[in-house]
Amino acid sequence: MSLCLYPAIDVRNGRVVRLRQGDFARETRYELDPLRLATDFAAAGAQWMHLVDLDAARAGGYTLAPLLGALAATGLKVQTGGGVRREADVEALLEAGAARVVVGSLAVREPERVARWLERYGAERITLALDARRVASAWTLPVHGWTEGSGVDLEALIGFYRDTPLRHVLSTDIDRDGMLAGPNLDLYARLRALAPHWEVQASGGVRDAGDLRALEEIGVAGAVLGRTLLEGRVELAALVRAFATPRARSARADAPWRLPC
């Protein structure tokens, strides 16, 4: 089992930011250029990156298409979302250079429509964001930038999507997002048990290589790295080397390791 790393850039009002627990009032700004940051990710050996339009996640209307197009020059494959409400949004992001489009709120509100998109565009072009918050004994699924309740239970929605072509699922424990408190292993183990054929990406709380190893051991396919990278708590190139396999190494001895994903 290998683990794919997704260094992440969240953009709000044109700036690189991180939110704590999805709260727009608890924002940390970073004086970093998104394109330069992505170039550094690629130089470190990353294959993928995760790009979020926070303005669109709350209000709709993706705003980062010019940046998405520029990112193609880095060689990274970009998984991106925020404000995807219509099929035209999916098409526009794919045409702008996205390798995968992340669908969140609509996947919760209108699963039948999103299932048709999976049939039309294929399982490799769409990632569902099933971002959850624990309320009593159930995992609920907030929508619209995590600002509104949906009344939908995570396990019930998994039951619906199990019978669709869905392959890639990103899940954030919202209460751990941006908190550097470690990932919720119980949540991801439960997702793996309910839908073992899905490629699950963990997001929220990842601090270091130890957290990544713990996720790898329970069969998680990928992990999103946000605040821990932006604040220099871990070195991406070192993580790439740690999680690369010998067959993934370049034939050139001086070339960077590449992740097998």
C-alpha cells in the first residue's frame, strides 16, 4: 500500500490562507504566492496538489480558473473545487486544466445528479468531498463552505454512493481541520470498512510522517497537507522520499523521488 500526498493551497480573496475548523472568522494568512508555492511542491517531487477556492465554496462561482491554467506549467496534477453547483462548472474546470474536480455540497444535496456526472465523466475525473462533523453519535455533513447543516448522515450517503462508479473520496473531520491535532483515524477506518473499494483521502489534522504512517496502515490512499506544510513543520521533499517506493524512483540518481500516485 502506498500513500499519495496532496499538498494543499486554499485561496480566499486572492491570498493563501488556512481556516481553523472551517471558520471563516478564524483565518490565518500566508504571504506566499500560490503559483510559486505550487512550483516548490513539484520540485519536491509531489505528483498532485489540492486547490480550494474558499470564496466559491461559500458563495458559488469558481474564481481560480486563471491560476488553474497557470498551474499546468508546474507539471502537477491538480485536484480542485469550490462552488461546483452545475455540470457546466465541472466542464469548465476540466477544460481549464483540472485533473479532478471536487464536488462537495451538491454531492450531499443532490446525490442522484452527481451520480450521473460520475457516469458521464468517469470515476477518475471527480472527487467527492464528504466533509463531516461529529454530532452526538452521528457524522453529519455540513455544506456551503461548512456554514450550513444538510440534515444528511454520512453513513446513509455512503450507502447511496456505494452503488455508483465513485472511486475518489476526500473526507475532512471538520473539527480537526487546521488544528494540527492529528487525523481522525476512526473516521477513516470506518470509511474503509463501509466502502473498501474507494480511494479515501484524509484531510484535517495531519502533523507529521507519523500521522501519515498511521493513515497508510489503515489503508487510506491519500492525505491532504495544509497548515503543517505552510508553516514549515514538515519538509515535503522528505515526506516524498519516505513514502516513495523503489520502483517510483527516477532512473537518474540526481533526480527527485516521485510518489507512486
